[in-house]
Amino acid sequence: MEQELALLRKQIFALHPLSDEEWQAFSAIWQPVQYKRKTILTTAGETERHLYFVTEGVQRAFYLDDKHPEITVVFTYAPSFSGVADSFLTQQPSRFFLETLTTSKMLRTTHQQVQALMDKYHNIERWIRLSTSWVMMGLLERQIELLSYSAEEKFRILLKRSPHVLQLIPHKYLASYLGIDASTFSKLMSTVRI
């Protein structure tokens, strides 16, 4: 677990450093967990109780209902945080499912533990606020891409930003994430070069 915590510390301190006391308290709330591929971690309608830090594997959050096709909203992979963020932060029922696409190793903590640390340490609360701000910025940027860009432009952005996902994530999920059909994604795979 030492290596996983070192990875977590690097991620935390890259955004906003904590004091030794704050880091000791924060690092103490995490437990290692491991899941098989295709494990549902959060179900729509359920409140997200956990925050995860991914050390191995790939996960995705997706939306699904009776009237619409399944839509992949976000992917997570090492080293990054995972969970249904809006449900975790608000403690309201999730509209999304969270599942592992591959065998996944993560660190996990609870909303109650994070909340207790935010109440005790202003700097940890500040880190959560800064993290949430960066996530919000990324989501708004993604909204512009989804609503304004052509299929090829979205594909090129994906290749430029995260080319490694082509080897990590099944293409049908990448197509869903980009808001394009699988056949268009396949054509782009064979024609677009960066």
C-alpha cells in the first residue's frame, strides 16, 4: 500500500500541498480494494458513498434508461480519482452507473471520512474545492466538444489528449463517449492520423 499512497500523495500535492499533519490524516482514511472486470460499483438510484483512487485498471461511468441508448460519460484510470462525483459530493442518488472495465486496484474512502477531514482541516476542504473546480472546467470543455465539434474533430481531440485509451478501452465505449456511432468510430480509426 506504500506505493499506492505515494502515487496518491503525488496526485494531491500536484494540485495543492498539505502539511505533514494533514497528509497523515488524509492518507490514513484510504483502504486498498480490488475488483474483477465488469463489476458495478455504483448503481443509478444509489447514493455514492465512496471516493476511489485508481492505481490499476479502467472504469467508466455511464447513463442508461428505458428511452435512451447507453451513454458513456467518463473513463477513469491510473493515476486518477473515480466515483460518481456529483452523488458523492451532494449525497444525492446517482443518475449514473460506475463499473470496472478491467480488473481494477484502487484505494477507497468514504464520504463520512472525507467530510470529517474537511470539517477538521481547512486545507483539505480547499483541496476538495480546487479539485472540484478543475473537474468542472473539464466537464464544461467536454460539453463544448460534444455540442459543437464534428465526429472527426472529437476523435482528433481524443487522440491528441489521450492516445493510450485506444489500447485500454473497447472502441464501442470510446464511440459512446464521443457521441458517435461505432461504424463512424471505426472509419475514423482507419483514416485519421495525428
